Amino acid sequence: MRATHVLNAIALALLLMSGLQIFNAHPALYWGERSDFERPILSISNSFTAEGRPVGITTIFGVAFQTSGVLGWSRLNGRPGPRAFPGWITIPSIQDLATGRLWHFLVAWLFALTGVVYLGYSLAGGHFGRDLLPRSGEWRHVGRVLATPLSHQTVEGSSPEAPRYNIVQKLAYLGLTLILAPLTVMTGLALSPAIGAAAPWLIAMFGGRQSARTLHFALTWLLLLFVIVHVAMVVLTGILGGGLINGVRSMITGWYAVPGNAASDVSRPVAPATAGRAIGELEP
Amino acid sequence: MRKRATRVVPGVGRRRFLASGAASGAGLLFTGGAAALFGGCDRLSAAPSFRELLQRTEALNQRVHRTLLWRGALAREYAESDVSTPFRPNGSKDASSLPPDYPARAAGGFADWHLEVTGPVLRPTRYSLADLRQLPARTQITRHDCVEGWSCIGRWTGPQLSTVLSHVGLHPDARFIVFRCADERPRWVRGVNRYYESIDLVDALHAQTILAYEMNGAPLPLAHGAPLRLRVERQLGYKMAKFLTAIEVTDRFPTVGRGRGGTWEDDGYEWYAGI
């Protein structure tokens, strides 16, 4: 479980960066089956001002923004040039669609396989039912959880024995693992012309190949947003609660020390955020 | 005793192997991931061992597709109203990448044009455009997916490649079909270097693999590969060779160019472009 957590984080970063390399080959998004080049939903391009100064331009739903330096026109190794996403966030940094594709399709295996292992293990091991499935009485707590300042959220949650997820966490994690991540994989698969021929329903369910490409792009940013909020929450609750190192350690190793446990700082079974066993139970 | 020993030792060996394999695998992924994330991606991309890993993945993807996806599956065909106007051309788009006499020959309706079909076949044949137009034709309105990410829909007409191949008679050894083109890579890249492309028999004999001489009801325009181009509907646009001059049947993976099976492949793109 721990391994899938860390591997997925690395895979996600690599998929994002190689995906942006692929996006840069044709930095425009459309809706439907085909590309209507005159009416993209989003496009990143460059242009020159009246004085001949280059500018990066990002157009969303027909509204243009000047995004020089980041989108459309940016520096790479000190030299300014036209590129949709900047070189520091793409793999490879220079424009190289062929290599970016190979990276993307290699790491996609890592992401998909760890995802399958995680889902299989979670379903078989009861992680979903035990830790993530909201209980009937919990739904009314959504407002309270959201309204409670982070500093007053306790890691222990409903149980003094071991930390439990609150209802908002449960919904976020279920949404991620059962909806967001699978949809990202499926929109990616829908872009393959061979898979599209064998499984036309896959393209149809997203409203066309170009829609699938647009959704694949949008879902990527939702995944990134999740990761940012997720890490921020761990860091914040760590600072405010059980200690930063404790939280980060639990993410990577699975061991979370429950505060105020006299016998041992780290002897309680870990729950969710941190699922796994307590350090005290660590095998030799 | 001996039997017993051999039964126990491999068990331990396997366990140790699995453990060390898992450890080194995790180590590799960690260092690989970390190196990549902290700016080592470009160096990794250039490393021969990593390139080999990337190319092995490519072969794996092809094998998975060929195993899991029904080989006879047809790409979706669309209605007349779905056709893209304009349809963006890709690859060579104009006379600048074609031989100097090409525009004049195009103006003459390619009267002197021929398609040579050679290799391990029973009846090597030279087809004129008129010969190809006499063969039973298939018309299909399909989506063209460029490797860059965009899609256009067009209506293509021409004989199925399988018709031509059964006409010339494939030798049982035949495995790949190589397409020779009239267009060249720009001269400043690597001297005179005519485009070529290749596919295997799974795609060559597929119902929607046609040699198109018509696009959207008119003779194939120059920008789209006049007078004849290949359509391989379950792969990306770069596989669909334009400005065809010859078809070579071979019994082995083509060793022309840099030996990767096509001009785009020689530049690093996948030979199997079903993704």
C-alpha cells in the first residue's frame, strides 16, 4: 500500500510532465469528435506586438490572456522561444514529441498497475469498507467538518484509539480512487485509434476523441490539485497537530504515532491517512 | 536426498530472487523517478539503456494491443456531414518536398505515374492510376488522428490493399509491406531521403486499409499525397504514407533507412502507432 502511494505520486508527476510535452505538439483543445481549428476551447500560441516584441497568448473560450514567460513564450536554457508549456515542466525539456510519448506510455503502465494493485488490495483487504465507506450517521457531519478550523481537527477523529478519516476525507479519497483516477486512465485509452476502433463506446462515452483529449487534460489538473491539497493538509495538520515529521513519515512508511499514548509514541495501529500497522508491530 | 535438496533450494532461491528483484525494482524506480523529477529526465532520455527500456515498452504495447483487441475491429465510420472542412494536411504539404517535375506531372493527371508492387509475390505488377481505378473500390468516412493530437474527418476512396495483394499473390513468407514515397525529407536534414513506411499483414489485410486515390469525392489533392496514399485507419496519421510510388512485400522487418521501419520511426516515433 505504501509502495503504491509513493510510486503513484512519482508516476503522476512524470505523466503530467510528459503529457505536457505531448500537449505542446498541438497546444489546443476541442470538443467533439474532430478538431475545429477555428474554435478551440483553449489554445496557447505566440504573437508579436506592434514593436515586434514576442508575447505568449493563452485563449480560453475566445478570451485571450497575455501569458509571456510561462505559456506560449518562455525561456529554455536562457534562450527565449515559442513553446506552450515551459521547458522546466515538460519531459524532455526541449520539444521532442516522440520521446515524450515513449515516457508517457512507459509511466502509464506504472500508474495503471499500481492503481490496480491498490484497488485490488483495498477491496480484498476491506480498506474501502472499513476505512473509506461513509457510515449512515456521518453524512450530517460534512458541514461541521468543513466549518471546523484545521487547528481544531484532531487526527484521532471519532476514535481515541486510532486516527480515522472524517467524512470529507472519505469522500475525497473515494472520489479520487474510484472516479478521478479511473476516468483519467479511460480518457487516455480513448485517445488510442486502435482501442477506439475495438471499443467505440469508450470514445462515445466522452463525446468524441477530441472531447476525450480535453477531458484527459482537465482531469490531469484535478489530479494535481488533489495532490497539492492532500500534501498541504498533511503538512498543515502536521504542523498544527501530531507533528510534521509524523505525518510525512506515515505517508511514506505507514507508521503514524498517535499523540498522548504513554506506552509508546508509535504503538497504535494506524488508520487511514496512514493505513498500515503501528511501528510497534513492525516485524524484525 | 538429491531430489529433496533440489526441491528446497529453488524455493529459497525464488524467494530470495523475488525479494531482491522487488528491492532492486523499487530502488530503480525511486532513483529513476527522483532523477527524473530533479532535472535528470533529459539525461535519462538520452541514456542508451533507458531508450532500450522505452523501446521495450513500445513492443509491449503493441503485443498487448494485438492480443487484447480484436484484429478485425473496424474504425468508426462517419456521416457525410461529419467531414472536416478544411482537412489539415500533415507531413509533406507542397511541391517543396517533392521532385521538381512533380507539379507538372500532377497537372497532367499523373498519366505517366505507376505503382510498382514487388517482393516475394507470384506476379510482380505495375499499376497505372487507371488500373487501380478499375479495381473494386471502398469508400470510407473516417477520423484521421495526427500524432500531435488533433483529428480531422475525411472521405476516402480506393481499392483495399488486400485486393492488390491477392492480385499479385503473396508468397507464404511475406510478413511486412513497405511503402515507397515520392516526397523527401528537407534536404538540409539528411541529404535526399525519400519517405518510406511499413505495416504488418494484420493491418495490410484489414478491411479499411485502402490505397486512396480520392478524397472527399475528388482526386487526391497534392497536399494529401496525390495521386495515391495509404489509409491505415487504426493507427496514427504518420503511418499513412503519401505520394506512393512503390509497394515492396518483404519477409523481414524492413532494413532500409535507419532500420526502424519508416521515416518517422527513424526519427524516434513508434513503429506501432495504434496509441
